[in-house]
Amino acid sequence: MSLNDISLRALEPSDIKFLLEIENDSSYWKYSNRTEPYSRDLLEKYLDQQVQDIFQARQKKFVITNLKKATVGFVDLFDFEPLHRRAGVGIIVNENEHGKGFGRCAIKLLGNYAKQYLNINCLFANIAIENEISILAFEACGYKKVGLKKAWNFYEDKFHDEYLYQKLFT
């Protein structure tokens, strides 16, 4: 798969159903530090805020689409710090699309966007040590493991370590 096989676009009201499905799938909550579902009303308000500039909101979510313009996941920038020229990256790809390269391509496209339009120097990702799919995707995109946060998150009745990955553009 190449970067031409996918695109990133802004969230639209028609994305609410897929957004509700992904955000309210409790199997993902351990990675997003959630403990309860989002209401439709709350997500609709979030969609309304997406018109805000990233310099105001400090975050931006993009929809990952395939060649047929079908939604396959989301990728986002969070904890955007323009002064320090850094932001975090989060990604989720529909399980039916795992292993097809959508994640790697979306991470690369987001990096290109962040560097070109936001003057980002450093992107980072927090990845649970057991999340091998994300580790492989970020490493394939040039991210380097720079740290280990011991007993960082608690889920499934035990503490889990988390890696910190970075990609520097300088």
C-alpha cells in the first residue's frame, strides 16, 4: 500500500456513527484512558469543535479513508504545543482493516502534514508494550523508542508498562 491509496480528511457529521462505534468499544478504552462510553450528544459537540483551529483546540482528529472513500479509522494530533513544536499522535484502524498498511500510511501522511503545515519538529506516541500492531506501525514510520513508563496504566486487573516513541524531523 502506498500513500496514494489513502487520504486523511476532516471529521464530518456523517462520521458520527463510526465515531460512536470506535469510541464506545470498551476493548479500546485501556489505550485511551477511558472508563465509560461517550454520549452521542457529547460526540456531536466534539464534531462541532473540529472547526476550531488546532492552535486553539490543541488537538485535531482526521478520518482515514481508502480509495473508495470508505472510513477505515481515525488518526489524531493531541497535546499540540506550538511553542515547543511537538504533538502526540494517536491512531485507531478498524479491526477488519488491520495488516493492510492503513495505519502506516496514515501515520506517514499525518507526519507530513504536521511538519509542512504546523512546523512540528517532534511527534510522539504512547504505546502499550503489548500493542504489537502499533509498535510495528510506528517503527516502520521512523519512530524510535525513547523510554519505558513502568506500571503506567492499570487495566485487566494489573499494571501495564507503556513505551514512549518519538520521531524528530531535525
